[in-house]
Amino acid sequence: MYYIGIDVGGTNVKAGLITENGEIMKRAVRPTLAKRESDAIAADMIALVKEVAEGIDAANIHSVGIGIPGACDDKTGMVVNTANINFHMYPLGEKIQAATGFSVYLGNDANCAALGEYYALPEKVQDMIFITLGTGVGGGLILNGKLYTGFNGIAGEVGHIMLKDGGEKCGCGRRGCWEAYASVSALIRQTRDYALAHPDSALRAACGENMEAVSGKTAFVLARKGDADGKAVVDTWISYVAGGIVDMVNIFQPALLLIGGAISKEGEMLLNPIRSFVAQNSYSPDVAKTKIDVAALGNDAGLIGAAFLGRK
């Protein structure tokens, strides 16, 4: 049996034909061109489904799953809203199903990534939290072996727990959200601010004359070389990341918490201080501990997870 996954991004819409074991057998991609009308974007998704399904008996394709960068109703197939793509109260599931004949399931893109990582685990657990650190902070909750989306389909917006009352402005409009401090976007801002405040530092030089070279890696690269300023930025940012993670652990007590996003490639330099902070600040420290590790699937997590939205 095969599954078809679609991962909708701001730049590209990717599709894949996925096996029961999570192997991507065929890929296809089209530019999102996000400002287009909803029907035009949906038409490209239909074309992508047909492209990856070509040559496969329809009876051997279980379903189509679509990962959406926004809020969607996973019970009705309605895209409620997306920040950067022209979907608002749009019946995407119904459109794709009518055009292809396949059952269609929708999910938030971070939830899909969580599901993909869950099915890739070498040893299954019942409760897992997935956190992705990128432009924002996203997440997905696997509780009792199932993706948890709440009664309205939009649970798991972990980036919008409050870290600091009245703090930095978040893209959602509130102040003090975890995302405003722990995203890679926040790390870049923190690196830039620190560099400007320390004009004679190696960090300032690494950011470029007009700050054009600053990235999420800038402070980490210097910290690895022993630079005190780079380490100061990294330590502060990781403390923000860890502050939200310990809340996730205290609330859900999952067996496993995975961290994804390109920044997770920093490996133990990122993980060790997070583990230490969580160990020191967890409620009831004498019970079994949550394992904290990096995610395994990289950019394919959302595509594979989307495909498995209809898998029981």
C-alpha cells in the first residue's frame, strides 16, 4: 500500500509517493507562487498527486495527506487560515478528493513533521513531543500513540506559550511568546543586537560590514572556537529554548522530545545544556526522565508525516 504526501511551503509545494515503511519512491515539486488564487494553488496540488500516482493502481494508494503552514480543520478538510499563502476558509480536502478520487486528510505542517518523526522511530513510544526551531517555533504532540490536534484541529501551537509577560513582539501579535525568543529568527536578532553593542568583538566582525553575513550559525561558529561573545549569545538563546522545553516536559511528561530544524545539526552543543536545564528544573525530578534528542528525517519529515495522516 502507498500513501501520497504533499508538503505546502511558502516557496514550493512538494509531493511524494510514500511506502508503508516511510520510503519516498517518487517526488514531484512545483513553485507555490503563494499570492495566486486558492483554486490555482489547489490545481497544482491535483497535478502533483496525479504525477506521483502515475503508473500505480489506484486501489494500491490508501490516501493523500496535505501539510498546511497554518490552521486547518482535520475533520472537514477545510483550511481555516494561512499566514503567507492565499487560503482562507477554503475546502481544500473536498477539492482534491473530488479531482483525484482519493481520500484526503489535512494537517498543520509541524504536526505532520511530528507524525513523520514518530513513524520513523526505531523504538515506539506512546507519548512524544516534536519541536522545530526555524523562522518560528513549531511543534506537534503525539499522545497515547496518536497525533493530538484538539477539538478544533489546531492544538500544538507550542511556539505561542508565554515566556516573558510583556516581552518581545511576536508575529502572532502578542508579546513574550516562546517563538519571539527561541526561534532561529530570534537568534539572528539577538546575534545582531549583541554585535552592535560590542563593536570591537569578533562577533561584530563575523556579522559583516552591514550585518549581511549574520545567520543562525554565526554565534555557534565562534562559540565552538572558544569566543566568549559568541558563547554568550549561544548560551542566552539556548536558555530561552530550554525554558519552553521544560514547560513542555512538565505539562506532558513525554517519553521522548525531539528537536528539529536546521539548527538541530548543532548536536550536543545544543542538546547538552537543554538536557541539563530540564534536569534541574523538571517537576518531580525523581521520576523517569524524558529523553531529549534531535529529529532524524530533516526536510522530509513533513512530507512523510503528511502522507501518513490517513494511516490508522
